[in-house]
Amino acid sequence: MAGEILVTGASSFIGRTVVERLAATGHTIVAITHQAALPPDISVLCSRVVHGDLSSPQVLGEALRGVTGVCHLAAYRPADYADPAEAAACLEVNALGTLELAQAALSRGIS
């Protein structure tokens, strides 16, 4: 059964393919983007595009409104893997941000 799916990281290499496949199988796509606008070939496949940070309860609330599933593909990639300060950003965004998204989805009954 097709439904509305939230895709994080929709403009990434893998995310683009997932969005295209979901759309081709009749799903409605909601994309969330942190920094830039989605490429036109991806944004045209989305019913909604939410701009903002996954750590924001308001952004999560807007992104999760009405969706039946989540495909979380977004990730923070450090500019310099040798910089120990980047480890904190990776933890905050990748681990804690994913936890926030999972908890918000679970509290709404979304899988």
C-alpha cells in the first residue's frame, strides 16, 4: 500500500535513487533538507519539502505530519576526518539526530 514517506538525505547519491523508486511505486514523498534546495529533478517528485535541522522539534513535527514511514538517509560528513573536533559534530548530528527522529516518529506511530 503506497503512503506518504519522509526521506531525509533525498539529494544524496542513495537518497535520489530511493526517492525515484518510491515515487515510481506510487508513494508520496516528503523530503527534508538542511542546507540547500533540492535539485529540480528530485523536488518535482516531492509533495512537500521541509527546510531545517532534524534536531528541531518544530521541523520534525512539520516533516512527520501525515507520513506513514521514514527513510532516514541523511548524514553529516566531516570536512576533515583527522580533526577530533569533528567527532562531536558527527555524534550530535548522526547519532543524536537519528535518535531524535526515531523518537519523534515512534511517538506518532510511524515506522
